[in-house]
Amino acid sequence: MTNVEWPWQYSFPPFFTIQPNIETRAKQLEAWKTLVLDYHKASQQAILDISEAERSPLFNNASIKRRLPSEGIILVLESLAKKGNAEPCDKSKSRWYIYWHTLSEWADIVYSWAQETGQVNSVCTLYEIINAPDQEFTGLNQDVLIKALKVLESQRKAEVILDDDDVAGVKFF
């Protein structure tokens, strides 16, 4: 994995077993939260598939032959969801959106960019936003961007523009 430093816990076998002690589990889940968000930010991945996650280096440390089982992964994801950093993609909860910034934070970041670049009172395509150079949201998953724009829409700072039932762009206010 590039640009993420594995924490010390990653080489500690009990880290891959959900701890029964409530206080220890809370610390463990906080460490997992940090690791999952750092990993997804570094790899620019916004979606985690649970069946694939069990084999990924994130939840599977081959050097110590330990992996977090799917029940543990789900517990980590539910913990992330409580803090606004994850959300199931569908009712089956087999795929999850991972937000290294909460949707409100993404909305603030995009809106600040719109203000700084004179995009207020103009229309931008999603392509323009996702491909804006040198921005934290450059390359952001389109579904995540749409969710962040919907947050701005609920704050009356933007209007999402639909084109044949697809989101084509946004007008910032």
C-alpha cells in the first residue's frame, strides 16, 4: 500500500480479533477506524466490498498470518457509520461507501472551492469538479460527490441539476 504507514497494532495478532472487553474494543475500533480511513484515502477508494475486503492487505496481514473475519469487518464498518465515515451502498450491506471526510466535510470542501474559484452563481459539471486540478476532491468517486452536493442542496448552497435521471451538474449559490 502506498502512502500509508501501518500502525503498530497491525503487527499485533490480537488486533485481528475483536476484543471482548468494552474499553479495549472501543480503542481497537478507533484504531481500525483510523487505519480504514487512511487506507482508503491513500488508495482513493470510496467503496469497500466485504467479500473482497477479507483478502485485502487492509484486513489481512499475511506476515503474521492474521485476518479480521467478516463479522469483525462489519463491526468496524458499523462503527465508522456511527461517526459518519461509512454507509452501506444497499440493503444487503455487502458493499459500503467509505468517507475519509464525512459528507458534510466534503460538502464544505467543495463549496469552499466553488467560492474561491468564482463558481458561485454558475453551473459546473460533475466532470469539472472531479477533475479540478490539485484539489483534495480531485478524482473523488462520483457517487460520493453527488451525496456531498445533496448536503449543499439541503443547506440551500447549491442545486443539483438532473439530466435524464442522471446528475449532470450543480449550480452553486
